[in-house]
Amino acid sequence: MRGARGVAFGGIVISLALTGCTGQDPDAAGSATDRASASSAASAVNSARAAVTGNVCPMAMDASEADYYPIQPSFSAGYSLTAQTLNDTTKDWAYVVSGDFPYSNWMAWYLYTTAGVPLVKLSDTTIQPDSGSTNPFVPGNKILAVPRSYHLYFMPADTPADVVSSMQADGRNVALLPDQGSTPGVSFVSRSYWSFGNDDLGDYDRFGYGGPTDTPVHTITAVLTDPATGELTDTPVDDCGAQSELPEAIWYDPQTNRPIITFKDTDPPGGEEF
């Protein structure tokens, strides 16, 4: 069973996700409605398992609408979370974020421990675009520029400095994972704030994806590094999902664009709102 550790997602999203997203009364089990809901949930899990295979790492997508806490994720932003175990199996794994810069006013990527300790922040203007692409967040660049792709490389903590320097010299965005044994796992969190959809500039979603450009959601994949040199290889890991800290019920399926966590109509923790 995949872990239910508290994962940094503003802390709140994941804790609510682990208690279930439907808001159903657990004491009301057994009705036809409950059985249908359970069947639907099981189908969603099976769909996510089918979509998240091989070296593709599971993600949870949050566009929260619930208003439970004084401090919580912004309702004007979309968040994604990938949480992975650090252990002997993953010690030579590197994680690669692949995506297009979203159509939004601001974005960033964060690396946390699964206890919520912040480690790395990569803000929009500091991210190098792929060769031939444009970072639309850099002042002076066109905000609707295409192509607009980028990659981020999260390398093992013991990656030699010369390997990191070489990757950076090639224009790659590189950050290091924490040392093995320093934390049970890591969380990769993205935040995209104020989608262009809010300004009637296209039907972009909360994350700044979709819309008239049909911009796809980013992905995170895991690839092996060479244990002798520390260099990145082209060899994908066999099963990134096997080392995921996320419950399968909230694994995002890009083929169906579900689930998107909103917690709308979900019973608040403790049964009452603040």
C-alpha cells in the first residue's frame, strides 16, 4: 500500500485527499448510490493505473474550491504534486519535468521533503526554455510566444559537480535531490497563478493549460543515472508509480483529465467550517 505521509501540497490538499474526495458519509455505506460511487471510484483508479505506467510518475492536480482554513492554497492558482520515496531502489533515479510554460501570470516549481521542508524553488523567469523556445515570463518576451517548452532535471544528491556544470552549460535547469537517508521522500510541486482564462483570453483551465492552444499538462518521468559517472542516461525506470507516495485514487489521468481535486461539496474536516 502506498504511503499516507503528510505531503507538502500546501499541507492541506493532501491531508484532505487522504480522507477521501467525495464527502460521502461513511456510515451510509451499502446504498445503491454508494455502490455506484464506489464502482465509479474503482474505475477511476483502474484508469489512472493504465495511464500512469513505466517511467511516468503519478501526479495529483489541485484546483481547490473548498474554504476550510485561514491559510490554504489560492483559489486563483492550480497546483500539481508528485511525491516519491527516496530509498535504495531510487538512489540512482533522476526526475525530469517536461512541459510548456503555462498561459498564466506566474508559475514556479518547488522541491520539498515529504515532511514539508522546502528545499528548492525555481521561479518562472529563472527557468531556461528549451533550445528554440521562449520563456514568456521573462520581461520583454512575448507572453503568447510559441514554442514555449522547458525541462527541469532533479538529479541525485551525489551527482558530481562537473556533471551538473556540464548540464547547465548545455542550458539545462538542474537541481539536486536531498541526500539518501535525510528524508523518507520528496515532493515536486508546481504552482501556476492567474490563468489567462480569468481575463477572457481563452478557455484555459486553472493551471493555464488547454485553451485555444490546446497546451498539454506537464509530465514528470524518472530515468536512470550512471552509478559510475553520475551522468544522466536515456534509460527509463521500470515503474515510477511503485515508488509513489500518492494514493492511487488521486493519480491524475491525462487521457481523461481526471481527477482534478476541488473538494467541492466535501464535508469539512471536523464537520464544520471556520
